[in-house]
Amino acid sequence: MSSNIGVCPRCFNIKVLTRHHIFPQRFFGKKNNSAKLYLCRKCHDIADKLTPYKKKLTKEQYIKIHKEWIRSE
């Protein structure tokens, strides 16, 4: 987990940012899993709930879900 302070790309608040893996580590592992977002804790918790827990999606589907969520209000 990162302890950098910055602007969360979802809520635009200046907070401590945490690393969120767009491709769940439970399916894709830690190696070759470089697609990350740096989010505040509140937004990170929401991002964790965006995708099904037990069903593996394609990488394109994970990107689409996160892209749409980041852009929504």
C-alpha cells in the first residue's frame, strides 16, 4: 500500500492514496499486474466492490468498469 498524498482521480480530494489493482490479484496474481489506480481509501473501498468477487472477467471488461466508474459522477 502506498502512503503518498495526492489528488484522488475519482473524488478529487487531496488525501493519502492507496494502490488499487484494476485486475484482481486473486485472478491475475502479483506479477504482470501493472494496471493500477491510486485512490483515497473511501474510493478504493468502492472500487473493490465494482467487480464480481468469484467471476473472472476479461482484462478489457475490468478496464471498462473502472473507466466508466472514474468518469461517472
